Amino acid sequence: ERAMLQKQYWAESLMKGVGKKGSNLYPEKKEREIQLEQPIKDEEKEDALEKEEETEKEVASATITSEKEKDELFWTTPDAKVADVGKAKEKEEKDASPEANAEEQDSVLKEEEDVHQNAKEEEEAKLKAQQEEEEARLKVEEEAKAKADEEARLKTEAEAAAAEAERVKQEQEEEEEAQRQKEIEEQIRLQKEKEEAEAIKLAAAEEEARKLEEQEEAMLDLHPLTDKATGVKFESKLGPGRYLMGVGVRKKAIINIYAVAMYSGAEMKKALEPLSRRKNKKGAYQVLRDVARSIPTTFLLEMVFKTGAETMANAIAESVGSRFSGDAEEVNQLKKLIFDGVSAKGGAMKGTTFEFDCTDDGLTVTVDGETQGTVHSTSLSQAFCDVYLDDKTVSAQLRDSCLENCCAP
């Protein structure tokens, strides 16, 4: 009987402790889910239900273990076990009471609430971590965007600054170009005004010189002269300020080589005019020579006898060299200028002209209107004047003609 009672007790305890999902020990889960504050997602809901089943199995296992211990204790100490049968029955009755079931259900609900609370806390922690991660990501993105915006702003400012600098530079270049153009225009204007002023001044000077020449010509009573020995006629004026003073001939024995005329400034006529060619002939000769050596004077030669270039060059060079005490090389230069000019013409033919301009700058040689060159020597220029105007003149007729035209009787 004891064995039968024990088995029956054990079976009943087992049936009460390990019930199925539809037993009174486990209220339907739908009613418990309704009591939750927030619905659980499908996957989390299934996890929670699985956890609940595992918890229920653990409780059932613990109940079975407890009942086994009681059973072993009952059979080990028969008196005590028999004594406890009444207590077990009382406990079964008590457990079967509505109050016990309510407490057990409250305990299960509390456990489920704790599970849901833990799941909720885990979800909240997870959501918080996701939120923090999202916030960190957003922060990084914002920082990156801020950095990109700052770089874009700096780049825009740099481009704007570069554009402004380029604009300022271009404006400065335009201003400088305008200033340069203005300065060029001003220089052109000033140059034009200067040229106009110089042209006016030159025109005035030319007009003054023309009037002066007209006055001098009127005063000098100029007219062409003809050399009686050769029949060569010389005009009264050779150029500005060069007036005909007298004419003569160069002879070699009885042969007329060339006719010669002397042209000089009005100063010559003014210097000789007070002198008498009869009473003060020697003094007049000296004045004639001195003035010719001090002012521009030209000797114009026209050939009436054909001669070679070397002969002509040597004859004039020898006449000048005997009166020149300077560098002999200067005489050679004069000789070469005459020789080159005559050689280009094939010789000194009849009608060939030589023009020797004597100035402070030197002696200039021209053959048939073509300038051959200048020997820059004042002393050589003066020596050439002496060839025709000193006491050993090669043309006495020229000196006498000058006194006849310029001096008083």
C-alpha cells in the first residue's frame, strides 16, 4: 500500500509540476502578452517564448527533483515519510487552491515580465548603441562636411582673392598703359611743337638771312665776272654767304691751265672797302689774305687745258706743301682726294671744275660737284688760301681782281 500510495503521489506531483502548454499551470501566453507595455518584434517574440519554455522546463525539472528527494526521503525514513503524507496531501490541497494557482501565475508573470524587461533593456541598450553610433557617424559626417565646406570656402575666397588681384593688376596695367600712351602723346605733342617752333625759327632765320643777303648784295653791287685770259665767266654768288670777290688765271709758262675765282663773305668786302687799291695796295693785299684765312672762303677752279689726274694732284699738293708746316700726311690726304676725283673722270678735261672750301674745320675737296672728302686741318686750309693770296701767289691776276672789285680807287 505504501508503494502504491507513493507511486500515486509521485504521478500526481509529476502531472501537476510538468504540465503541457494547455494545462492550468500555464495560462495562455496571449493573455500575458497583452499585459506587456510594448509589443515585441516577431523574432524577439519567438526568442522570448523559447526562453519562457526553457524556464518552465527548468521549474518543472526542479519540481520533479524536489518530489524525487521527498520520495527517497519517504522510503528512507518510513515513519517520517508516512508522517509527511498528510502534509503532502495538505500541500497538494493547498496547491490546488485558487490562491496557490494565482500566486504561481503571478510568479510566472513576474518572471516573464523580468524576461521582457531584460529584453527591453537589451533592446534599449542596443538602440542606444545604434543611436550613439549613428550620432558618431553623423558627427563625423558633419565634421567632414564642415571641413569640406571650410575648404570650399577657403578655395572660393582664394579664387576670389586671385581674381581680385588679377583685376587690380589688369587695372594697374591699363592705367600704366594709359599713362605711357599719355606720355607718348605728350612727347609727340611737345616734339611737334618743338619742330614747329624750330621750323618757325628756321624760317625766320632763313628769311632774315635772305633779307640780309639781299641787303648785302645790294650793298656789294654784285655782278658776274669774266676772266679775260681764259674767257671763263663766274657767277656773282656761289652759295649762301659766298660772294664773288675776284677772278684770275693759273699759267704754266705761256699756257693757261685753269681759270680761278674767289668767293667769300660780305666781311671781306667790308674790310677792303675803306682801303685804296693804289695808295695802300700792299696793306690791301695783307687784309685780303688775313680775312680769307679767318672766314669761310671758297676757291673755284675751271680747267681750260687737259691734264692728267696725277699731274693735277701733284701740282696743287706741291703748292700747298711749300706753305704748310704741319703733318705731311695731311698734304698726302689732300693729294689723294684730288687724284681720286680726277681719276674717276678719266682726267682733268676742259670744263672740269674743282671746288676747295676753306673753313676752320679744314679743307673740303669737290670735283665736278661731287664731294671727295675733307682734310680736318685748319692750318692746311689756311695754307691753301696762301697759295693764291700770299706774295708768291700762283695767280697775281686773282689778287688784283679782288682789290679792284672790293677796294676804293
